[in-house]
Amino acid sequence: MEESIDMTPRISVILPALLGYDSVHAALDSWEAQTCRDQLEILVLCPEASRVSLPRGQTIVETGSLHLHEARAAGIRRASAEYVLLAEDHCIPDHDCVEALLRRVDEGWDVVSPALRPGELGLIAQGSFIISYSEWMLPEPRRASHVPGHNVVMRKQPLLDMGDQLERELVSAMFLMRRLHKAGARFFVDDRARMRHFDVTELSRTMAIFFAVGQGCGATRLRERSKLTRALYGFMIPLIAARHFVRGTKEYARAGRRAGFSPMCVVAGGFFACVWAIGESVGAWRGVESVTPNLWIGEIKPVSREQAASA
């Protein structure tokens, strides 16, 4: 069932499939269609092995009951390439995305981020995207100090060097990126490496996602602080929401209008910023161990082949 490719891969794509292998067909289709497919290793994180015959260059990593951040750590340790990419089941790369990323890898960058664009264009999806990912929409190619926590190519060795701390750094991957940058990693955003990020279109589910993401951020941000400090973090909710809202508004002015976003997406984004901020406060108070079991809600949202084809 497991086959290896003839050459050592340059990038190991680590794709979570916690709802089963069949749930990530659309994402796998896009990785299999890459112009540099022969330079990829695809590791699919599944609770149990698939009974289907896998394409050449794909491997199932059985994760059992591991939480998502633990499963990703297992994938990183299993990867054979020098670089890894923590893929998402709802982010679909263009067919030449890896080729563009590899050009930047050849230049010596430690972490390379693609440009992102929305896969869905409804108001809720636009509001979600403008708050979360618009910083990497229609970017200028540049050295960066901040990149997304997922869907970026990064050197594997600094991650392995974290040892037992790797799992905790993956609870909220944006903090992993901060740690790498602080340690001297060089980040680059490439406008020619492009992916479509699909956001949920249902209001209640989007709220649940932002609440879960906020809990992960708050718990990670204050995990070394006292219980009193974590409890008092609730007073920061207005400032946290305002920070996300201001960032989203600036990015709408920079790129959202050119991308055809509705002005009302800023209002929707502001609402989701408030939900995110409340989640941060709750997560800071509850702590990492308490919030971890439900963090998958913010990340596991696979795209169907029909969605990918119609976008």
C-alpha cells in the first residue's frame, strides 16, 4: 500500500485527513496535478490506514486518536524531504504552485508563503477571508516578517530541533511562525505561487470556527502566565477585536476592492473579529490542555471535488 518515489523528494506535503482519506480527494487532486509532482512526497494523516491502493508517492500516516497538532508533528518526523508544507484540506494550490515555491527555495529562503485568494465569494466567506488571510491576497513578492501558519514551505530541521516542544508549537501554528522568525528564519511571500483558500459559507459554523481559532490563540499566547493574568485577559476583548478589524479594513482597502469583494465584507469581518476575540479570552482562561480537543473545528473543513471545480 505504501510506495516510495525513485528520487528523494524536495518537499513533503503533510495533509490532515482526520475525517478519513476519502474526505480530502479534492486537495489530493490538486497536489497530484502539480507540475513538479515528482519532487513531492505526500503524507496523508489518517486515523486509520485506507484500504484503497494509493498513488505512487503517497503515504498514509496512521494517527489513531492523536489530536491534530500531534498528528502534524508525527507527519513532520516521518517526512523524508528537507522542506515540509503543512497543508490544509480546504486550501487548493494552482497546478504550478510548487514550481514557484521551489524557485524561492533554490534562492535559500527558509520559509516561503504562497499568495492566497478566496475559493468562495459569498459575504460570509469574504468576511472570514478578509479577517484571516487578506494580508497574502494580491501580494507584492517580498521578504516578509509574518506568514500564515499553514500552507507555507519551511525547512524541516528547525522543527525537528524543537524536540518535544514541537507538538505545543503546533497547537496554534501562527506562534510557530513567530518562533521561527525570532530565531532568524528568512521569510518570503511569492505572488506566483498561488492557492485558493475555501472558507465556510454558513454563519453558525463560521462563528464556531472563529471561536475555536480564538481559543487556540488565547491559550497559546498566555500558556506561561498565571491564572489571574489569564482571567484578566477577558478585559482585552475590545482591543483584540479592534486589532483584527483594523487589519481587515486596511487589507480590504489595499486588495479587497481590486479582488471584487463587497464593502459589506468588512462588517461581516468585524463581527467575526469579535467572535475571535471572545474565543481568545475563553482560551486564555481555560488553558491549552482544556481547549486542545476541540481545536480541530477551526481547521478540518474539507472541500469537495464539486466545490473545487466550480470555484
